[in-house]
Amino acid sequence: MAGGSANSLEALGYQEVYATGKVNVRLQPVRTYQETSSICETAPRWQTSRQVVRKWLRRYEAEGLSGLEDRPCRPRNSPERTATEIEDPIFRGWERTYYGRHRLALYLRPMDFLSPHMIRHILRRRRSPQKANLASVSIPSGGPGNKKNLFCYDKPT
């Protein structure tokens, strides 16, 4: 980038410049630091913190431009995750019965080590989110003092 456009980017601030591309935005504080040799001077110029400037400097020095790209938040591996050989029978049992986690733990009693808590995590990970039928839920008009019958469910027709 030319010097004139870098000054116009500085006037905009760090967040507003993200429209030009994240790698280019992250490169600007790195270049400013290379010119000034001061993190304390670079951070306010780009309206960010010293920690953010340090992070991009460290990544740029270690990996070059590829270090300034987004990284996935998901871990590469999960060593504590339950094995598929254990998850499959739990999920199949749930698909057969649609029991809740406590009853499913009793149903799968031969698998002695299962807790309802573990079953809950497995089912959350494996099944699609359940959608509530909000059309059948109505809020009563009893005023703020009416704590009885907080939600009234209409009978399905």
C-alpha cells in the first residue's frame, strides 16, 4: 500500500478497516510497528490494544502472511471425547425409544458406566436441535402477581 492510503486507513480505525480484508488490516499494525519500533505507539494509532498488536507481530514473524489469516476455533482433536463404539448404541437406543437421559441410562443399564450427564452430552452432539411448537404456547393474562399457570398449553387438535 502506498503511504497516503495507509494514513487514510489509520484515520478510520482498526474495526472499520476490516472491510478491506482481514489479512491487510492485520498487516497494517505490523508495518506500523516496523516503522516505529514501538508497540505503545502502534496500538493507539490503530485503536486497538497492545496485546492484539503483539499477537499479530508474533504470528507474522513466525508464519509470514499466512499467520495473519483466521484460524479455526475448533480443536484439532478431542482426546477426552467418548468413542464412537459407545456413542452409537446410546444414539440407537434413543432413536428406538425417545427416552430422556435418566430413563435411557436405565434402559442401557448393561453399559454400566453411563451416567445421565454423559448421555445428555452425546445426544446434544448427535441429534439435530428440537424445535418447540410455539404456536401452541400462550402467556396468561393474570398480571405480574399471577405465578400460577405461567404457561398454558393448548390441546393439540
